[in-house]
Amino acid sequence: MNERRQVTAQIVRQEQLVRVIKPILARNPQGVQGTALMELLALFIAGHHPSLREVALNTHIEVVRQMVPICEAELFPHGKPWD
């Protein structure tokens, strides 16, 4: 499988996983969502070699920051409720 197909396959799998997880999270209060996501992120970072954890965490947080406006627009297509 060439690199482009591998990347495409990863994106498809990621989107499938998000579709499964989103409704599970949505049925729970924000506090439960947040602590579940924190545990999952900690597990993800713990799977990295200790010398790579800080870089992995910083990269992850930076990408999350970049994604927030995109996700916010999806969540509130008719305007943010706090505006």
C-alpha cells in the first residue's frame, strides 16, 4: 500500500472512530466528557517513549487549539450561544 493510501485509510478509520465516540460523549455531562478525554490522552501519551512525551503532548495540544474554531463552527452553525 502506498503512503497516500495509508494516510487515506488512517483518516477514514479516524473519522469512523470519532463517529462512534461522539454520541457516547454527548450523552454525558461536560465534566465526565473532560475526564474521559483526559484519561484517554494520558494513555496515548504514556504509550510514547518518555523522551518523546513532552513533544507529543505539546504537539497534540497545539493541534487541538487549531481545531477548536473549526469544531466550534460545526457545533454552532447559526452562531455561538454566548454571542
